[in-house]
Amino acid sequence: MEPFPFPDDLVQAQRAWHAAYRELAAPRPRHTTALRRRLLVLSVRIQWHPFWSTPGGRVPAARVELRRLARRQGQLEARTA
């Protein structure tokens, strides 16, 4: 059982944020303006998600756990691809 019941759309947004960040951090990235805009949109979506208004979302550790969960899922997906 995971300690925080994150909604799927929040986890997907965090995974997309990580993917965009990795792409932007690569040497000589293409479409940097589009990637930066994507990061901004995803950051807003994550920051203002209704989950953060729930009792489980008010705990500061929830944000850290969301990033860890999204990163872990992204790594698992990369291994299977």
C-alpha cells in the first residue's frame, strides 16, 4: 500500500514533467521554447491540483513522494520499452 493515494492524473502530470525536464536537460535540446512552456503548464497543473487540498495532500512529504513515485514508474516503463 502506498502512503499517499495519488490520483492518476496527478501522477501522469508529474511523469510528463520529468520527461520534459530530461529532454530539456539533454545536450543541445531541440524545441527548447516548447519544452519550457510544457514544463510551466505541467508545473501549474501539479501545483494547483485539488489533491493538495485533501488531508493527505497537506503533508509536505506528499510532494516528495509524488516525485519519487513518478520517477520510479518512469524508470520501470523505460526498462520495459
